Amino acid sequence: MPSIDPITRDLWQVIAATDEVPVGLVEITTLLDVRLALTRDNDGNPVVWRRTDEEQGDEIDPETVLDRLPVITGYGYIWTSLGTPPKELFPIPEYAEADRKNMSCGSIGLAVSAPRAVENFLDMGHFPYVHTDILGAEPHTEVKEYDVEVSEERDEVLATRCKFIQPRAAKSATEAMEVEYVYRVPHPFCSVLYKSCPEDENRRDVIAIFLQPMTEERCRAHLLQSMIDSTSTITDLRRFQQTIFGQDKPILENQYPKRLPLDPRAETPIRADKSAIAYRRWLSQKGITYGVIPMAS
Amino acid sequence: MTLSLSDPTWYPIASSDDLPFRHVYQGQLLGRELAVWRADDGNVNVWENRCLHRGVRLSIGINEGGELKCQYHGWRYANRSAGCTYIPAHPADAPARRIQNRTYPVREAYGLIWSAANDEQAFRPFAGAEGHDWFALRPMPVNAAPEDVLAALAGLAPDDQPADLLPGLAVRFGGTWYFVQPVDAGRAVIRGLLREQPADAVATLRHYNETLSKLRDRLERAAARKPAPEPLQPTFEKLSADLATMPDIAIPRGNTITVVVRRKWTSADGVIGFELAARNGHLPTFQPGAHIDLHLPNGMTRQYSITNGPGELMSYIIGVKQESASKGGSKVLVETVREGDLLSISEPRNNFPLRRDAVRTVLIAGGIGITPLLSMARFLDKSALPYELHYFTRAGEQVAFRGDLEALHGKVILHTGLPRAEIGTTIASALGQWSMAQHVYVCGPGPMLETVRDTATAQGWPEESIHFEYFRNDKVIDNSSAFDVELARSAMTLHVPSGKTIMEVMRDAGLTVPSSCEQGACGTCLTTVIEGEVDHQDVYLNRSEKASNTCMMTCVSRAKSARLVLDI
Ligand code: FES
Ligand SMILES: [Fe+2]
């Protein structure tokens, strides 16, 4: 089994959408090469433990589970940790705004490392080619200059002033427009995107991706949308995000190597990849080795 | 025998039939994946199956005929060289850095595509290959070690026809040759050839298929009982250090290449065509709009645009104007250079990059100015992007590259012998009103350039949408500034007063400074800038190169800051 670096071990890691885990029934999943079982007790609180080989069956009395892993719920998801996690999850303040539609939009398995999937989420250059006629369309392929910084106080990568011409930027958009994005990477395997909202100039739709690193080369992408959208139904919005990730999946699974190479001489960066470069550097400096190919020292 | 990543043997990796028109085939050899594709000119490319940008398999890319386009971000790579020609995220930049994918040697023969892990060995036909009309069997993949597959194939030989083991995992008996393609330590593909076309191809294929399927089943059962061999572990080559950082733009310094004048012909009245071929292999990757410096026998250097289309790298074709009162440059070329002569040229440079992200592209050529625009039209043509090419000449006989123009599918409009006034109105209607993502490219005599620029501006075309190229610096040089230059390597600080160039001051101080045109057009005096802000006045560097503030032409450019530090 590959070793898990201490940083990764102590992080909160997403494992399931809260309302998808039925009370009293056991769900099985994999996190960082470890088999986990989870359920919810009678109060609805999640219970997570390491699944041993002897354990069987899909029903359990949660009271009998003694060796529990830490648990926290947030943004519609259950999070756990194999180490000593921080007190709280990273903040997404918008989530608490009363008039937003918050929803978890399902999960999709990807045969690629979690950091590769984060990088794809940060990347605008692929819109016209992979999300043709939805998030981009040829010939509008230009990625204009944008700003990237690593915020020290919040320990996150921040990309601002990201602009792209999109034929149908969101479910409620009907014609091509230039949309503006802000990307945050507040967690090595999670990213939050703010995008100008077609309905209200002053507010932003929030889309977040939480990646569950199952193994070094496999992950699950869990999606959150927090939208200001009065017309679309939840089903519409879910289907829209599912389409987008369904389009990314075959491309990501054809990416080699599957782990993200941190050596700058492994792949060719261009100016459009500024945020990805910052992300790789940030991972490197943190000492993350899970799901990446660390720089040879 | 154990397989080695560096085995130089040629193996078959595909059948010719695996490469239909505009297809990309995923091949494998010695643990490596390969992207195999045939360009429209028939050339077969065998490349590392990985885009240099973000590692996506190129075998899922799109074969555009002369270029291969990656699915993820649309990077394009040229036929033959595998050099990157276009990065859609930055459509206005000419990729200045040499981004080139790894290629493997290739040969198409006897109905098969052959390749090798490196080019240490020249391709040699197997014994007895010549003089037959070979028939290729269907390939049979087998999950077993290649050497076991070979041994089993040898075992198929009838008792009275002993198997003949050939070099390179091959075996023959009777009129049948079997080649084992070593995919990996535990995987192989059997590729068979028959010496003659069978009378009944379908029955023959079925017969062999049955025999080989049985063999495969037997081999795979045996392999399942053995421990699986350790797969080969190919590594990806590291990029060069200058590709690893984000582009601080590196200006390629003049490597020269020797070429042979393969063909010289009269393309039109007053235009001589030259085909310049590599002495072996192919020439470097170029982008549409690129030019080469041609070093003439009399010591002069002249710039000529490349007219080629995508992926055409076996030779560059240029057009040279035969001027009546021409002195120097073109006169030497036209009069003294003959077919078979050797000339030296620079690597292609591009100051006239073509954006491929326009909804409408207007190309306007006057006379010999057709050359870069012909190349652009060919690239747009291959990618099925919309364009209109307007070509102005004084008379019909002066239309150069007529056959090539006729082969284009886009809108090509010839305007011959128009009176001056009409040229203006024709240009005006060719341009029309501007709307978003429209671009015009113009090349031709000075007055025509002016007309296009003025007309376009008057019709609402913004400056960034009007593209043209200078081979001569017609700008008035402003040499009024005064500043200091520090020569870092020579440990000298010089004062440049107004009215004098940096080059003159350096020469006065006893330094030897190479130069040629001394008007900021040829690139000979290109110098690296270490510190200070440059006041660029040349026409050699392109926009992004100028913006990088890392180099300058000392013959015309000056300083905006009080001090410049140069790497001299
Ligand atoms: S991975 Fe091929 S273009 Fe980006
Ligand atoms: Fe995507």
C-alpha cells in the first residue's frame, strides 16, 4: 500500500453526500487506499469506521461501532479523516446565504488522480474542445491574462479576473457572453468556483468540486452548486453539471501519467496554465505526495 | 531473452489498413504507447502517445490531414516533425519555443507499418522480402510473453517443413512469415504475411484466424499458470529546461540549415519559384505566415515567406520577385542560383502569426505578397475554417502559384489589372464592416498596405484585427533619447547621446558588433537585455517578443529607462 503523507492524512476528506446515506444501512467506500464503512445513527449523524475483512452484511446497529473515525458534515457532504483533522472545514461563506439553492449534484468516479481532476476544474482552455457549445466554442479559444496568487493567510490558491467567452455559461444563459470566474483552491483536493451570474450582476453562482482520493490513481468527484437561479429546477441544474463532468471524464481518463507530475519539466506550461502552475507549486511546498509524482530531490 | 526498452530492432506495429484516411491508431511497442497516423500526403507518423501540454493521449486526437490536433486544448502538431504549430489559448502568439513531441522511426512495407524504439538501426527488409506481392493476415493479440509466442509459432511448422527462425522475433515456414510484435513483457501481437495473394482471401483469412485463435488460447492458458512478467517501465523524456518555466519568451537564435535547390521555375510573369529541400529528413516546423532568411552567395541576407501548407516539411517553397532594376538580393537568386545548388537558410521565424480563432478571415495580397497568404489559406483550408483570399495583380500572367490557388476550397478572388481607384473600392467592399472575431491579413506593396489599413480603420476594424508584416523598416527612427548602457560581460558603461545608435557607440568604444541591415529588420544584432526598459523601434521582433523586454536590436532600438544592461 502506498504511504500517505502526513498532510493528506490529517485533512478532512469527503466521502459521501449526507442525504444519500440511509440510517442503519452500511455503505462501503475507499479513501486513500483504505476501505471504509459508513452509516447514520438514529439522530441522522454519520458514523464512519475502517471496514475489516471479517465484517459482513449491509445492516448495522451504529451503537456497536466503537472504533470510529472523526466525522464532520458540511456543504451537504460527510467528511472524515485518517489522521488528526483541523477543527473546521475550509469556509464557503456563500453557502449560508438564505436565498441560494444549495444542492449536491451527485458523484462521479474518475480513473485519474484527485489532483489531475482539480487541475481540470481550474482550466478554462479546454472549454471549447471538451465542453463544446456549452462552456465554450471554437473559434473563441483565447484565455486572456488573469491573476493568480497564493494567499498566505488563508493558505489557498486564488485565481481572479479569469474571463472566457461562453455560448451557454449556465443553465439560465441563452446567448454567448463573456463570463468572469474566480477560482479558489482552499484544500489540496477541493476547488471552489465563483462565476458571474446571468441573472444578477452583483452576485455570483458558486460551484465547488470535492475530490475523494480513493487511490493514487482513482478518485470520486462530488459536486456542490450554490446558485442564484430562479427559473431552473434542481433536476435541470443537476443534469447540467452531470453533462459537464461526463464530458471531462473520458479526457481525464486518457491523461498520462495518472498522478499529477510536480516536476516542472514533465509537461509544457503556457500562460493560460498559471493557476495550474501555482497549484502544483503549492502542493509541492506543502509536501503532498499522495496522487502526485513528487519532484525528484 | 528479456525485452529491453532500448531494443533497436524494427517490429511491425500495425497493418497499412489500420490507417485509413484521417484516422489515428493507437499502437504499442516495448511497453510504450504510440499514436500512429497517416497524413494526407501519405506519410505515416509514429509518435509518443502523449500531448506535451497535459499528457492526454494523442491517439484520441483529430487527424486534420497535415496536423494532429489534441482533444483537450486543441494544440496542433505538424506532420513529420511533431512540432507544435498552434496553441489556441494564445491565438495571437506564434509559439516561439520549440515544443516537439517524441517521434519514432517508421517504414511502411509489405502491407505493414514498421517501427523501432530508437533509430540505431537502419530499416532492413527481412530475408526474402523483395519481389513478392505480400498478403497481410489479421493481427492476433495474445496475452503471453513475446518469446513464448514465437516458440509456439515455430511449433506450428509441419514436420517436413522445419521452421526457420529469423532475426527480430520472426519465424518462417513454407510461404508464411510470422512476426511477433512485442507489446510488453507479457503481451504480443502476431502479424503474419503470406508470400502470395491467396486465391480465396476470405477463406484464407478464416483458416489462419482459426489456427491462431487456438494458438492464442493455448498460450494464454499457459501464461495464466506462470507468474506474470514484470511490465516494462518506459519513462517520458524530460522537457528541456526552457520549456519548463512559463514563457519568458526565448528568441530562437539563427541556426542555419543547408538546403538544396530542388526545383526552380517560372511561376508567373516576374515571379520565380524555388523549392528548397532538406538534404536528409525533413525541415523544421513552421507556422503559417513564417519566413526564412536566405543567405545568398554574395553575402547578403533576404527574407522570404514560406508558402507551404500544414505538415509540408520535406521542402519549403518560396516565390522570388524578378525585379527589372533589381540590385543585389533577388537578382542573384534569379540569375545565378541553379537547381542542385546548396544554400543556407535560417530556421523559420514568424512575425506574422495567423490566429485560428476568427469567425471570418480576410487575406489580401498584392503581387509577390501572395506568398505568406498562400500558406495561411492552406492552413485554414485544411482545418475547414472560413476565409476569403483577395489577390491583386497587374495582369493575369502575373498570378503566381495559380495551380496551388485553384486547389484551395475557400473563396479565392483574383483581381487583375484594376485601375488604382478601383483597387480602393474593391478593398473596401472586400473588408466590409467589422464585427467581433474578424481579422484581416495583408501583404503587398507599401501603398496597398496603407490603403488596407486606412480603409479598415475607417470601416471600424480595430488595430488588433489588422495584421501585416514588414520586411523593411520604413518607420522613422526616433533617436532623440540619451541614456547609459552597461555592458555586463565587457564590464563597461557607455553613454549613448541623442543622434547616435547603441551600435555606433559600442563600435566607437572598440567593440566588434555584427550587423547587416542596420534598420532593425534582419535580426543580426539581436542582443539579450538583462535590465532596463527597451524602446523597441525594429520590425524584427514580434509583439510578444518585444513585450518580454528580454532582447533588442542595438542598431535602432533605444532605452526608455535611464540605463540599460546588456549581455555583451
Ligand atoms: S493536453 Fe493536449 S492540448 Fe492540452
Ligand atoms: Fe471540464
